Amino acid sequence: MSDLGIVISLEGSPSTAQFSFVIDPKNGNGVRKGQYIQTKSEDGVLFGYVNEIVRANRYFERAESIAEYERMGKIEHNFPVSSWEYMIAEVRILGTYNEGRISRSSIPPYPGSKVAEADEDMLRKFLGFDENTGLEIGNLLHHELKAKLNLTKLLQKHLAILAMSGAGKSHLMSVLIEELLERNKESGRVAVVVIDIHGEYSGFRHDKNYGTKTKVVEGKSISFPFRKLSPNTISEWFPEMSIAGKSLLSKIIKEMKREAKDARKDFTLKDLNERLNTYPAKENIKDPIRRVMGELRGIHLITRRENPKLRDDVKAGNMLVFDLSDLDNMKKKRMIVSYIAKALFNLRKKEKIPPFLLVVEEAHNFATEKMDKYSNISKSIIEKIAREGRKFGACLCLISQRPVNLSTTALSQCNTHIILRVTNPNDLQHIGESSEGIDGRMLRSITSLQVGEGIIVGEAVKCPIFVGIRDRKSKKREKGRPLEQQALDFEETNEKKSRDVEAFL
């Protein structure tokens, strides 16, 4: 390891929280913001990361002097300005490492101590990477060290991926999916269930390595049998029903379920509507229920059959994708997410399915912080899994480009955040308030992250880290056609129509 510089004494530094060092002009040219370094202290090896780099030159400190010398000729022609240039790196201290034990820094390093690149073996242990069975998402920025995150620490207490549009959220999630699908039985495998809003994960079924482990269900083919819908579920879907209406509907459904069980037959929405028409109750109570039944029939979601069958299709080491990109009705999407999340949670509590990771794309649309009761269909079950899921192996990954609109309850229960580039000030403030371990400078760094770079904070790592996300192993398949092709097809179609009309006339 080469020396990068020497610790200097400034006002208030070195302290137990930070220190600065002058970068060695010979060996320190490779020092970069976000790089991990080490030096010695009385507690052992002290680790930190470069929080900021400042370049200085005393010849250029006084503006009036520079202006005067420039009138007489270039200042570098008259003075050895390059020999007075130096750079100072500001370091945030993370802690100390001594004989395998990691602890907080309790005493500052000595001024004059040499600063070196962080030893990768010690750094791996210090950051909490799992070298043997960890999920490899990329490299530690400015290092060759692979960022391998422990499965339990990353997922059991839930994960949030936060970034603006186009910053690489789906790419990162695809990398995590690859890692999960590649795990062997001995390492511990979970089932992956994805709520895919834009059809970004459907391409996995065509991949030679992952296709046999992937099942995709198109949104329009999703259906739930009416016998599996509880009165409470329908009440949550249609909160506008009166208390009397909900009570009557619950009573009728329970009666029909008992009859169906005794007769060993199924029943449908049509059967419910016929029973409602003959049921002794006031019409002003029946009418709102009829409207609800009409809306349920209109969205074509409730049938006799179940597609998919979660007990059969949720498998360890496999992925089930719900591709909702062919659906326009937002309420129908929320009803689907509500039903799936609730069914998965209940099946997992009964140990009818393996531990699972439920990935919710555009999570701010399904668990919104400020939402009226008529749109709040899927929020409650997502928050319930966020609060209680870790006890049962029901894991959650919330992906959002608008964290400020995401349920604070759900987001606060995600103990690991992977943050890619974000520029919206409101979202940044929300991230700063909800992500432990992020200071002001790190928060400002989020705006300058490049595509494919991110910050990981929380349970999965022992301190915030900057990572470069690795390339995908699977081939990305966009659902739909490129914009250029869509434009070309449109014009060609219109031209053909014009030619057909002219030929007809």
C-alpha cells in the first residue's frame, strides 16, 4: 500500500469525527472523493472515506494581486506558482478495526500520521460484506473490492430503491434478481414476486440462463376466484359503501360460502347478484352493492378460475412476474396488488409457500403517503408486510422515483436504502430524513451520481458506501418498440391509407 498523504492540524481537526490530510503529489494523484482510506490511531487501524477534496494555491488567494500581475504578463511566467499548489482531502471517520473487532473512534489520529489506501481484506470485514454467499451488485467505487451484500441483512428487514427516472432502478433490480435466481439451495433461496408496471422484467423468460426459472403473467389474464374473496377485501376495495351495505354484503357472502362448501360447488358474481335481488333488505341498501358488483364485473378480474395459482407458482429460486403494462385502470392495478400481497402474506404465515421477496415497482402509486380513502386500496397491506413481514420471511422491496410521495410508514420500515441519482429537492429532503447515516455532504453527492452509481445505507452495510452497479448478465428486452420505429410505422401507415383512398377514388 502506498502512502497517500499526511494528517494535518486544522481548527477543530483532527477529531473523533473527521480529519484532513495533505495529498502526496507523487503517490496521491489517484485520491478521489468517496475513496476509503486508513491511518493509525491509539485504538487501532482507523478507517474513513474521503468526503471532499480541496485544491489550493497561495499565489492565487488575493484577487487584486492576480489582476495586477496579469496586466504585466502571465503570473506563472514570473513566479513558481506550480510549486505552491497542494490538495487537501477531508475525511469522515467511520470507526476503528483492531484484531477483528470494529468499534467507534474514541480518539483522533495524530497530526503527521501517514494516510494509506484501505486494506481490502480489512475493509471487506469493516463494511460487513459477505464474501461467500453475498449478493454481488457491483464494486465499491474507486476500489476493486466487490460489494457482496448478505441476503438476510439486505432483504429480511426490507429494501427501498430510490432514484429519479432513468437513473438505473430497473437495471439494479435486474442485477439483484440475477443474483437471487443464481443462488444454490445450500446458500438459501427465496422466491421472487415482481409487480412489473412497465414490462421491464418480462424479458427474463426469454433468457437462456433464467428463462426456466421465470413465469410471466400478463395483466389482462390475471383473475381471482370469487370464493377466495373475503367480505373485508371487497369492503377495502370499495370504501364508499355504507356500513349497512358492507354488513349486508358480508352476511350474504358468508351464507353463500357455507352453502357452497356443503354442496361442494362454486359460485359467481352473477349468483351473488341474484341472491341480492331476492334478499329481504331495503333497496336503498341494495343499490350501492349492485353498483359495486357492476364495477367488479366491468374490470374482468373476478372469475371462477385462479390465474396464477400462487401456491404452485411461488417457488424457491424462481421468479413470478405480474406484468401490468397492458392495464390502464389504476384502480384495477391496486386491487391486483392488494389481493396478491395479502394472499402471499397469508400463505407465508401458514408456511404454504417459501420465504419470498415482493418487489413493487412505482411503489408510490400503491402506498402513497397522502391519499384519500377511495384510492387507498393497496397501501394497508404493503404497510402491514413492512411492519410484520420480517417475522415470517415475507420481504419487501419498494422501488420509487418519488420517495416524497411514498408512505412514510412503509419507507421507514425499509432498513436498507439503495439510492441512485436524485435531483428533486423535496425528494432529497425526504431521503435525508428517512435514511439514517446520510449527512449533508453525502446527500448533496446524490445529485451528482452518474447512471449506474449508488449509495447504500442501512442494515446491509455497517456504514454508507458508494458503489458502481455491475453490468447485467441477462439481455435487456424492452417491451414495445423504439420511438424511432413507432414514428416510422405511424407515417408509413398514414401514407398507405392515403394511397388506398386515392386508389379507391
